[in-house]
Amino acid sequence: MPMTNAERQRKYRQRLKSTEDDLLARLHVLVSPACVAQLSRIARHQGITKREALERIMLEAENHQVSELNQADESDYFRPF
């Protein structure tokens, strides 16, 4: 008997939990269709996944932000939540 969508989703989530030593965190956001299209184009053009593209974009944005901070502001920026 074929699996239901719920069963497939449960198996998928279990696989995610057991991969990469639980170094992944779920991020659920709603963005505009234009943003989704931009992310998809960037990922496709670079031959990477959307997750990889988003991680690279965030790293580049943060590096740029930090490069403009003085030492006191940088310490504040990196303080724990």
C-alpha cells in the first residue's frame, strides 16, 4: 500500500533530524512571489540549492554589515540573544 502524504512528510522530517548532527534549524517565513523568483534564479544560475543560496546571501550581507561596525558595535552585534 502506498504511503500517505502525512507518512512521507513524517519520514522526511525524521531523515532531516538525523542528518548533519542536528545542525539545521527550521525557518518558516512567507515572502513575496518576486522574492521566491529571485532566490530561485540565483540558485539555478549558481547551480546550488535554494538553501545554499540563502545561506550565501545571508553570509555576504552579514559580512558587509560587520565590516562597517566599530569594535563596540561589533561586540553588541554578536552578543547572544
